[in-house]
Amino acid sequence: RSARRSAACRRWRRRRAPTSSSAEAAGADPFRLDGLKGLVVGIANEHSIAQGCARAFRALGAELALTYLDERARPHVAPLAAGLGADLLLPC
């Protein structure tokens, strides 16, 4: 069984597309999000995972829209949205 599995793995590896793209070959960053829009749902405060994701998306060039859970969270999230330059800030 393991010989059959390893033969299948070898065939699969040969069929895979090459990992380098033309953008990588040209020296461009393949992870840039310039011109794309992102929705980050559920930012609670500056310590939330969603806040870290939003920061990373913005650093890569994405335009952001953010949501928060309820009106109690808005005073904590509004300054974060302003700091990220988010176009939209809406309740969930």
C-alpha cells in the first residue's frame, strides 16, 4: 500500500503547476493586495485577531471595510478604523 501511495504522490508532484509566477520572476511581491477590497468582521478592540488581520491587509495595500459587534464596541473600534484608513465602519 505504501508503494502505491508514494507512486501516486510522485505523479501528483509532477502534475503540479510550477510555484514561481511571472510576478515573482519580475521581482514584484506576489502578496500585494493593491486595488482589492477587504471586509474584516468582528473587530472588538486593539488586541483582537481581526485587528491584526486588518492591519496586515492594509499594509499589503487593500482597501478595508470593518464591522463591530454592537454599539458598546464602537468607541473602541472607531479609532482603530480611522488609524487604518477604513472606508466603512458598520455594525454586524
